[in-house]
Amino acid sequence: MKLLRVGAPGEERPAVRTDDGRLLDLSSVAHDINGVFLASGGVGRARAAVAAGELPELEQDGLRVGAPVARPGKIVCVGLNYRDHATETGAAIPARPVVFMKDPGTVVGPYDEVLIPRGSIKTDWEVELAVVIGRRARYLDGPGAAQAVIAGYAVSHDVSEREFQLEYSSQWDLGKSCETFNPLGPWLVTADEAGDPQNLALHLSVNGVKRQEGHTADMIFTVDQLVSYLSRYMVLEPGDVINTGTPAGVALGLPGNPFLRPGDTVELSIDGLGSQRQTFAQA
């Protein structure tokens, strides 16, 4: 099932995208798509309502698509989780996941404008697979227990400011938590429909030039390993998002470091999870 939220910022309503491309209004079944919805069996209720033909169709023309999950409680990010990306940035292959946090307020819709921070000269792109947690997880009994707590997956754009990230602090947060720095969506694809999270191709282009072509099979730490690992150090709550890392091809690792400028357009996608498109503007 493909779940999404549509409408003006702050006024989004929950919806379902059917296999034939229609949008169905989910407002009669759920107030929003959030942790409460995911933890209380909301996906099952939505699926039943679709099967029963109970949901009215929405007119799609001019309808904004927001992030598919209302503001997450937390965004947990994993850095350097693809060998080729670690190599291009000159970093060692990590023996344990590199974990940092990102401000949940960075989440915006998949087609919203993204702001280049004032003073930025090194704003960069990163296409990532996002994992959305559906059940509370603490001290999971190994990677085999991870799938039971995952609600689904989405496309995530982990926008980064490299000078802020790497030169202003020993922590990465400054360069990761700038306003609008996490477009998410367009859909939350439930785990049963998404299939094997280690069998997904990732794509990103800037102004029509292909920059990233990767595959989740190349992750150093798999989705199940990451969810299990993180549950040992923090409680993962329904609606939380995990950004699982990016493959090679970011501006930081390219010749000439072609960082983003106002007016640039980034398009990104993950097979089966949809696509995003953002134009960058000066804050």
C-alpha cells in the first residue's frame, strides 16, 4: 500500500494511492499518518477501507504532496553506509554504523522548494532509503526481529551543507539540520509491498546530469542490522525515520565539487518508492 499526505503545508490530509494511480481520501479512517496511526493498526484499517470501496477519490490537479509521515519524533541518520561513498570522501570503511541525528523539522514534501542556507557555499545532495518505524522497538533480539517493527519505506533526500557539517564542529548536526533539508516521500510504501529493502536501485540527477546511481545491496550495514543496532542504544518509536546512507556521486566527492546553487534542480528516485524533484533557492 502507498500512503501519502496531500494539501497545503500544515493542512495535509491522509490519502492512499491506488495501483492505477488514483488518490483516495483516507480522512474518514485516520486523522493523519503518524506514529499513532501506524502503531494502532491504521494500515490494516486503510487497506480494509480501500477493499470495501469506502473512500472517495481526490482530484489530483494542483494538489500538493506533503511528506508521507507527519513530523517524525526523530530522524536517525547513518553516515558512510556505502563503501563507494566512504571511499569518495576519503573516509575509512566504518566497523560500526556511523550514527547522527537530524532535526525532524527539516522534513518537507518531495516537490517543495529547498533553501540553501545563508552563508552556504557547500550545499550537497544525497539520495537515501528511509525506513519508517511502525512499532516500538527496544533491545531487539538481532536483525531477524527488525522487519516486525518496520512500517515501510520512502525516498529521502538527506541534503547536507558540507562546510557546516565538517568544518564548523566535530559533530555533523549543523550541516544536516538546516531548514527544509529533508524532503521525504512521495509515499510511504508499506513493507509488504516494497519487498526486499536490499534490492532497490537509487538514482539522482542535478540539472539533468546523472550524479548518483547506486543499489541498496551495496550497503555496509543492512536495514535489518541498522534497526537492530539502533534499538540497543535508543528506543525507536512509531513514526520515527531512519535515513540509511547514500551511494557515491555526491558533490563532495566529485571533481570540482559542483555544490548546489540557487536555481538548481535535483531529481531523485528509488525503484518502487517513487520520485522527487526540488528546485533550490536562497534562504
